[in-house]
Amino acid sequence: MKSIVKTENAPAPIGPYNQAVWAGNILFVSGQIAINPESNQIIMDNISSETHQVMKNLEAILTEAGLTFENVVKTGIFLKNMSDFAIVNEVYGSYFTGNYPARETVEVACLPKNVNVEISVVAVKF
């Protein structure tokens, strides 16, 4: 059974996809970029604030689904520039309590809206 998760506390999709989709007890959260859902503006002051906005967007979707970062089992981090890795990693890590999920981090040529970071997650309802 597939069901859609949608919240106004995270950016609306900018294409033919949903913020997140439940498949049984697994939640697949679409990649989030640093769009402030209240202003619909992209936050790109610096890589730290950009990453915090991405994580807040992910958190809003997880919350709408009744989950937290503790439920996240897999993440994908996409960076425009791998030299941002240390800062992104520090900000990203601050949202977890130590039971970190599996993850890949890759450098890509370009991201939607020319942002510097996009992160997606997979979470499980235990």
C-alpha cells in the first residue's frame, strides 16, 4: 500500500513528485534543497545555513509522517562541491543522536535551482 505525505512546513514539490511516500512501513523522502517553505526563497547565504534549511525541511516531512531522524536508516547527500563536505557533514551530524544511518555522499555537476546541497532520506516506522 502506497500513501503520500504532504506538509506545508516543507517546500512544495517543484516537479512531478511528492515530498514523501509511504510503502508499507518505509518512508521515502524526496531530496530536499534549501527552500524556506514560508517565503519560498532559496537560502544560500553560506553552506552551513543552506544545509540547516535542508535538514529542517527533512525534519518537517518526517514530523508530518510521525517520525524523527531516529527513524532514518539511509541518506543520500549530493554536493555541488566536495570541498563543502566537512561543513555539511558537521551540520548534518548535529541532527542525529549517534545512531547514524547508512549514507552516500557524492559530488554532482549541478543541482535543482543551482543550489549547493540536496539530501534525501529513507526512514522506517519501527
